Amino acid sequence: EVQLVQSGGGLARPGGSLRLSCAASGFDFQNAWMSWVRQAPGKGLEWVGRIKKKTEGATTDFAAPVKGRFAISRDDSKNTIYLQMNRLKTEDAAVYFCTSVAPGSWSWFGDAFDNWGQGSLVAVSS
Amino acid sequence: SYELTQPPSVSVSPGQTARITCSGDGLSDQYGYWYQQKPGQAPVLLIYKDNERPSGVPERFSGSSSGATVTLTISGVQTEDEADYYCQSVDTSGPPYVFGSGTKVTVL
């Protein structure tokens, strides 16, 4: 059974930092692309960032609102990815979901976010 | 980058058919994907590559594509289908992924 178990989150001050973790099991993590998607209260889904597999350089990409402030890393020995959020803004407050993401239209699931974690609540307030 | 446009809400009676559209320029040459999200839960992949269903997704959910629009059809709607539905696709000229704004399906 595929599982993505998230930890971290909580309350941070504007300008502060938080780190989220996501531990994966039940699939070939080392060959998986992973991503973070967030959802502000009462709003829709917003893609945050992605990390490719290590053999592809563990390359990361980010949405414009978080570029330069957020970082994603992976530890394949622990089957875990991390979202480091720095210089937090009030508009970063959201539930953050860890997802696996299929690696492209040539793959079985295309570009789908095929598995999701349970979500982590991030609040940003002074 | 481009936007994906969905209707904010759709209402349907049990047993009837609900159709949710998602329009955007990029859909003319990229696949569409659909997710179901129930309150307080994570989204679940419903449809991939326009019309493929992951294992475990009921057959009453189907997807189709025409031009720059993809459509999610729920046939024989059940009360448990009341949820938010999001479309998603790929943006080859901007950030890789784009989501629609979501459609709330209410089962009357």
C-alpha cells in the first residue's frame, strides 16, 4: 500500500521558517518525482514545487510565489522529502500536501499527482 | 502560463448525470487530469490522461476531451459523490503544473 506520511507544520511568524517532512512507503521512491501542493483556507489547489529523482540530478522547480524562498530536498536513504520554507509570508498560510507526481506524458499516469499525503497545516501570523 | 476554467458549482439529483467542464488553451495539446476532494481530506486522482481511470475508481466516473476542453462525467450520481472536483494539466511554457479553480458538486 502506498503511503505518504507528513510531519511538521504549525505556526510561524512572518519572515520565519518552517520545515515539512514527507515519509514515503509502498512504491519505488528512488525513481519517483515528488511534489508539494498547497491549499489556502477555502481556496483551490496550488502547485508549489517539484523534485526529480536523484539520477536526474534531483532537480527542483518552484512556482513563482515561492521561488527563492522555498527549497525541496530528498533523502533516498530515508524515503523522505522535505519542504524548507523561509521568509514566510501571511499568504503562505495553507494546508500543504506532499504528492508523488508521474514523470511525464510518456509515463503510465502522464503528469498526474497520483498519491497524496494527509496534509500539514501551516499558519503564518504575528 | 495559462488558466484552467471550471464552473464554480454543479447541482445534480441522485441517479442523474453530472458533467463538469474544464477549459484552457493548453488542453488542446496536453492531457487533462481530474481529482476529487472531500471536506477535510486530501485530493484523490480520479482520471488521468483525459479518460483513463486508476484502479479502484468507480466506473461511473469518466473523462473525455474535445479541443481545448476536458469533461468529467459522473453517471448515476450518488450522495457520496458530493465533493470538490479539480482539473489539472501541464504548462510547457511556465510552471509545470496548473490546476483549475475547482467545482463544488452538490447532490440535492
